[in-house]
Amino acid sequence: MNRRNFIYLLGCGCVSFGLSSCSSVPITDRKQLKLIPEANLNAKAEQLYEKVKEKEKLSKDENTLNKIKEIGSKIEYSISEYFDRNNLDDPTTNFRWEYILIENKKVRNAWCMPGGKIAVYTGMLDITKNDNGLAAVMGHEIAHAVAKHSVERASRGTLLNVGTKIIDIASGGVLSDVNRTTGQNVVGLLSQIGIMNPFNRKQESEADYLGLIFSSLSGYDIRETIKVWERMREANKGKEPPEFMSTHPSSTNRINNISTWINQITLEYPPIV
């Protein structure tokens, strides 16, 4: 079954299930599916965040943690102020913002859970280098939460599972036969590469775009974002997987996209703070 037919059958089997659960991403207005209640996901994220704080070694570098909180506070304010000034619903109204710095120089990462629970690893500081770089990374991660990407991914996963079962029944168990014959979840692998990975890359690009906006609104120099990804590419030393196998765009594609957005965003989203 090719990708187009699979998506078509999935859509036919689940369209009535999803029509009442569509919404739009703030600013980009991209239509998205939200079947999972956001409040449920936020509550689970809070629980998981507490476990992370218990399990991981938290940095004692108060100066850096305060800097993270300062940048985060500026982004928080700028987001709420932007939506308020434009008479739009603030997507962060129910967020319970919190920031931690995890001591792990080997991990070059940061993340933001649903509801505004943020973590930065000390290894990422070697990539960000300065306040503008740190704001670029934090803006990107916060953008995922603002755009409700976790809710959307969970909803799509649910829809894909339900749709696959419907198609398997309708086809007389063809999908199950394929999996049994090959000894592995071929259908799941194909849907991951052909549907979920491209979708996740779309979310990452959207977070890049929104993150630039939030950083610009907060008064940071978003030109540093390009340098951040150049340093990340150098740190990875060419070990990135092929893009079609990854949930993220390649560093080179990210740099190219960001370069085309910077001037427009700088003009259209000047600093609020």
C-alpha cells in the first residue's frame, strides 16, 4: 500500500472522529488536530517534571540559572503582551512556568514540556555561548509548548493507531499478515518514516519560526540563531542521520530557513520589552 492510499484510507476512516477537534496554531494559523485534552497532558507533564528534578543532578550555578529565568521571564511577558495587544487568546494562560538547569556537559539539549516546564542542560551552554543564543534555544523550546505540539503529536498518534486498526479490519487483516510475514511492524515503520517523521519535522520548523518571533519580541538579537545552529552542526561533526529518518530538519536546512526569515521577523515583530 503506497503512502497516498494509506493516508487516504486513514482519513476516510477517521474524518468524523477528527472534524470536531481541529484548531489552529497561534500566529502561523496552521490547522492542527487536538483530540487529547491539554489539561490532561499538562498535569502529566508536571508529574514527569518533578521526577526529572528528583532523578537528574541539578546545577548549583545560581548565576546561570538566574540568567535562564530572566530570559524566560522576558519571553513569558512578551508572548502574553503580544496576544493581549492583538486581542487574541493567550495560549500560555494556564502555564505554570518553571525553569531548571541540569548538570550534564555531555547533553547538548533543552526542552519545554506542556504547560511551561523548562529544562536546560549545561552542555547546551557551550552551543548557545551568550544571552542571544540562549534566548534562541529557549524561544524555540517554548514555541513547542505555545503551539501545543505535544497535544498534536499525541492526537495524531491516537488517530493513526485507530485508523490502522480500521484499515486492517476493512482489508481482511492484510496489514497484520504483512507484519507477521516479515516478523516486524513494517506498517508502523512505514507510517513513522512516511507520515510521523515529516510531520514532526514540520513542527520543528514551525518552532524555529515561532521561536525567532518570541526572541525578537523579547528584545534579543535573533541573528545569533544562525550561529547557534552552525555551532551545533560543528559539534555534531557530520553525524546527523539522513533527514527522512529523523524527526528534525538537518542543521543546514534549519540555517537556510532561518536566514530567509530573519529580516521579515525583525521588521514585523519588534521588541515589546
